[in-house]
Amino acid sequence: MTYQVYEFFTSQEAEQNLLIAVLSENGFDSFEENNDSLKAYIPESILETTNVIDLLKEYGLDEIEFKVEKLEQKNWNEEWEKNFEPVIIAEKVGIRAPFHAPMSQEIELIIEPKMSFGTGHHHTTALMVEQMLSIDFKDKSVLDFGSGTGVLAILASKLGASKIIAIDNEEWAYENCKENATRNNVKNIEAILGDDTLIIEEQFDIVLANINRNVILKNIKQWSNLVLNEGILMVSGILLSDEADILNAAQQAQLKNPIILRKEGWLAISFKK
């Protein structure tokens, strides 16, 4: 698959955060944040349906300059390896690639990202990991919706979950999740290729969804129905400015007791059913 990378030249964190939120809802599937720019990646095959200039105008970002380059899949992986550094979250979880030296944290996750989202570098994943550490996963059933690399599903297993289903609508993410589960010697994750139209007939103790605002608002009632009574729904991929909308939708979905973590413009929320 051929990708294109858009590099947006802004050093403002608020602008980078807004760009990520807007572009992730319009076909862009991974991002690289730098001190003076943001790189956003999109498959070339869907680029024609995404008018980036109009998107920038719509959100008042049209003064940001950008350039576009074609990026082959082989070079994408090389780019990840060149920029992917180990991550430590809450002093307890270490996330590294297979080519890094072992880490000394209590929980070590070995993640090769390829083209999938979820390495712990972005605040949304880090916030999910931090919230997960405060929840009892022992012998719990877990659904990870939008699983990406599988990092959250793998962490759930290492925290004691008995059964995990990991769903993603991208084939490379589906394959990447399976590979990373094997890499971490985790055998109780069932990876499924599917989207929000997939019919799920069972319920879970814990549902995880690190997606984006629009997908959360569209599916939160459905996810609430998938959570067992007294279970937990945890969501992230949300800008601070969207907090009220998410809380209102959660209340309508019969979710209660929100616990909110915030970090540098992003937040993660866990709810009780």
C-alpha cells in the first residue's frame, strides 16, 4: 500500500492536537508529533475523498503551511523504527520495540507498530494505560474496540484479564495485533477484523475504545449495551473541548461515575454501567 505523508508546519501544541483530531476523522490513520511540525499519514487510495485544504479552512487552520510526499510501505516501517523510542507510563509500564534493550519496569510490552496506532507515545494511549492500571482486570472479560497494535489488549492480559476480543477495521492492524500478542507470549486475545457494524452478541466486564470523538459519540450507546452491569467502559481519543459532549452522551447511555484523566489537551474517561 502506498501512503502519503502531510507535514504541517506548526509548533503550537493546541494546533497539533486539533489537527490530529480533525484528520483522524477524515482518513488519516497515524501521526508523528515533532517540535516544529506534525506529520500525518493517509493511504493514497482514499486521499481523493479528503480535501485537506477545505478541512483546514473549516477549523480555522488554513494559515498553517504544509507539504505532501509519497511514502512507500517499506519506508513507513523504516520511519517508525528510526523515531520509535521506548516509553515509560506511570513508572510501571514500559513499552518498547523488539529492537530495543529490555526494560526494568514491572510490566513490559514489546510492540512493533508497523502501520498501526498505539505505541504509548501519544497522550491518548498513555492516558488509557494509566487508567487501566487503576482497574481490577483479574479474571475479567475485555473488548478492545479499535485495537490498533493491540497494546491495550496485551496490557489487559498482563493485568489478569481472562478473555480479550480485539477489533479493528484495518487489515494491517488486525495482523499487527496478532503478531504483537505472540511477541508478548499472550494467548488469550482473539483478534477480529471488523468495524462498528459488526454484531457482537456477548457482554464484557470491561470495554476499551481509544478512537476519536465522532466514533465514540456514534457508538457509545451500543458499547454501553455490551458492558455487563457494574462493568466499565473506558474511552479516549478526546480533546478537552469535547468533554461535555462525551459526558452528555454517556449519561444518555446509562453510564455513570465518570473518572477523568487529562493531559496536555487530551483526556480519557472511564464510566461505570
